Amino acid sequence: MALTLGDLSRPAGAAHRPKRVGRGSSSGHGKTSGRGSKGQKSRSGERKNPGFEGGQTPLYRRLPKRGFTNKFRHTFQVVNLDRLNRFSDGAVVTSQQLKEAGLVRNAGAPVKVLGDGELTRRLTVRAHRFSQRASQEIVRLGGQAELVGQ
């Protein structure tokens, strides 16, 4: 007979009853319900932010701030020329094919082809950016370096 989900049960001693607080003084958890007396942690809705240090100036405010973040920065997924040799001669290489081949993670993000390594096949490569050497190498072999989304 096969074991099914309905036959599963917890091991003995694994399940505990939840603590029932605020149910009278004889329960052992009455009156202040295990919260002690007074103070921030005894109040309902008590919540401190993650960086709170008991009123001391928190670490994130004591440390110096450096640099800045450029909100207009473009990040590209990089593919080198030698990685494109896995495609057949005369193929059209798009970001979707690069994703399927495992060369980029996200087919929707912009792709830049760099000129590292040797290309041995004639390809039509469609990407958002090309380094100068990469585009020269693709064209030298009779392929095309087509810009996408310009």
C-alpha cells in the first residue's frame, strides 16, 4: 500500500499547543501576558525599525556617505565574439537565441557584443551595442552587425 499525503502525521512530541496568554492570573500568563511591565515592548503594535539601536545614533547614520548613484546608467549584458562560434554559419543571432544558448540571462535586457576572442563564422548579429573591434570582425568575415532599438 502506497503512502499518501493523507497518511502523514507529525512525530510524537513535535506538535505543541500555542501559548494562550491573557486568560487569567492562574494560567501563569495573565495580567501582562508575558510582556513584563511598562516600556515600548509591552505596548500593542510595538515595532522598531531594523536599524534602531536603543536611541543611540544608528550605524547607518554614523558612517560617512560616499559617492552617488547615476539613475540614468545603462547596464548591458556582455557577450564576447568567441562565444558566438556555437551558432551555425550564416545564422541570425538575436538576444532570444543568446538566451536559449545560455550566453545571456535576460532576453529583454540590452546586449553588447565585445571583440574578445576569434570569430570563425559568418553571422548576422543583432544587438544593442557593438565594440569597434567586434563590429569590424563580424563584417570582415562577411557577416552583419545590426543595431537594435536605436
